[in-house]
Amino acid sequence: MFVKCVGLIAPGLTHVLKYYATMPAALALPRILRIGGGAVRETGRVLELCGLRSPLIVTDPFLMKQGLADRLQLAGFDGRRIFSETVPDPTVASVIAGLNFLKAGTHDCVIGLGGGSSIDTAKAIAALAVHGGQMRDYKAPYQLDKMGLPTIAIPTTAGTGSEATRFTIITDEETGEKMLCIGLAYLPLAALVDFELTLTKPMRLTADTGIDSFTHALEAFVSRRANPFSDTFALAAMKAIWNNLSVVCSHPDDRPAREAMMLAATQAGIAFSNSSVALVHGMSRPIGAWFHVPHGMSNAMLLPAVTQYSVKAAPARYAECARIIGIVPKDTPDYTAAEALVRGLHELNRTLCVPTPKSYGIDESAWTGSIPVMAQQALASGSPQNNPRVPDASEIELLYKKIWN
């Protein structure tokens, strides 16, 4: 049940009606955060603070070849071993391979080093190492709050926010479903957020992960689970991403902009982990599972259309997003500001060359034929129920058809 209330949650928001749950918000954060250039070099110190000695490092083949694990400066730690076979959009099989690798040694924690796929894989390995079973046993709405092995997250992209969330996403190859798994078991004990790790990332990856972060922040703010704590992080993240995303795409060596994007990605992760994502993410996961579109890109494909669909259910919330990112003056009426936000999101996609499903190269008959099952999988994730305007399956199907071209 929700109540309508007016209150100050951040400077400049006194004029906005907020809808907050009547129950206290359940908040959770990593116990230790290290944020800033060079943070990765404090990995050993963080392990010592936590009383940990034998980490399993989970990363991907590319970062393994780059020797990034050596920058963690873990010489002298017992049993330091590296599992480097993570895959994009991690699968049950890749998690099981990592779990078997962990069991072949002696480990008291797991370090996820890389993008969201490496960190999500590390979270899943750490949970199954303690609780057993299969990943599908733990998919939403099941909530696993009993801790697994301690996880330390070191992101190398400014995107997923996985270093600060109580979620992991694992694909079930048998069903083609991207499973959302929820609970404190997946919340890292510590996160080391070092923007210097993003300086060499290519434009397409920078753009996709940046829009992913923006979507996290926007959906956290408009979610039915929004609260004063998550709002503060969501608004700060939206403003920073909007001001810096185009800069880092065109000038990848701009250190202040890279630093701002990395901090904003973590802030957006904190926001949606303590609020929720909504319809964009619910619809995005099936696109990734069925057509292997990068997660941030599929979010971008959906964001303008889903925002336009949702605006009338929470115009004041969407209007505040437009005001905080600076595309309208602060005194702009709600509906005018919300409409400007939709136009701004379309323009952002054009600027960053975000493709449609058609221009990405997806076969039209395959897309059309998959729409009913994608709609059902989107609903089953639970994320659409957090949207300001809650859709049924037929409305989700129409949105999938709308974004085709």
C-alpha cells in the first residue's frame, strides 16, 4: 500500500509529490567501499581487513590476457587462483564450471574482476558454494538472504552497478531465460571502484554501459519501491551520466568525465538495489537471452518507448528527471517536462548510434515469433510490477512491436 506525501528528499524537490511505501525501506550496502583512481591496489588491504586469505579471482579471458589480476597486488595470499572462463550474459554452465574450479582448491572468498558478467558469475559461484542446489532454484521471486562466501567486486566498466547490488542475472540455457536472482547472498562484502580501469574501454561498450547506468537510476527513481534514500543516489547518478556520457564516448581519455561516470554507475547500482528496476529491465533481459543483444544496448532500445508508455502514471517523477539532468528549466510544468524527457532519450539514442532491433540485424520473423514468450518472461521477472504504469502481457507485446524499427 502506498501513501501520497510531500517532502524534501533533495534540493529543489519540494514541489514534487512523492509516493512512498508505508513500511520502512529495507536498505543494504557493501560493508566496505573504496572509490577513486588506484582503488584496485587496495585489494590486499581490504582482504586483510575482512580476515580473508584465500581468494578465487573470477574474470574473463580478455582481462586475463591483459594481466589485470596482477594489479590486485595479492602476492603472498594463500591459494590465489584465477578462473578466467566467464562468458557474456553468464550461463548456468559457466557458473557450474567456476564452482567446480573453486571446489578444486581451498578458498574463503571470491573476487569478481571485470564487467557485470564477471561480477554476476562471482556472486553466483559464491552463493552456490555455500547453499548448493541449482541456479534455477533461486530465481525470482525466491529471495536468498543467507550469506554465501564473501564476495569482493572490482568493476572494470562504468555500467552495471553490480558491485553494489543484491542481484545477479544468470541465463538458463535449457529455457532461454535470463534468471533474476535476488537476495543479500549476492551483495558484495566490499567493492573497489577504480575509474582508471575504464580508460581504455571502446566507444560502443562505454555507450552501452553508460545508458545501462542511466536506466538503473531513472527506473529506481520512478519505481513503486522508491524511497528517500534511493532517490538521492538516483538523482545524483542521472545528472552525472547525462552530463558526461557523450564526453567519455568522444574523448575516452577524459579522466574527470570517466571518474564521474564510474561513481555514477555505483550510485545508480545503490539506487536500484535499494529500490528496484522496472519495465525496461523486465523487457530487456529476454532480448538479451534470445538475441544476444548487449544488456545496455537492449535497455537503450526500450527506454524511450517504455518511458513514453509510463509517463502518464507518474508525470511529476519523470518531470523531475528532466529537470535534474537540465533539459528543461526548473519551473517547467510536469507534463511538458516529461514530454521533453522522452524527446531527450530519443535524441540520446541517435547521438550514441543505438540501433533498433531491425538495424541490429535481428531477423524480423524470429523477433515477431519470440514476442509472446519474451512478454511472459518479462512479467515473470517481477520487474514490470514495479513500473509506475503496470502492463499486462498484451501491452508488453505491443511495446516489443513498437521498438522493432
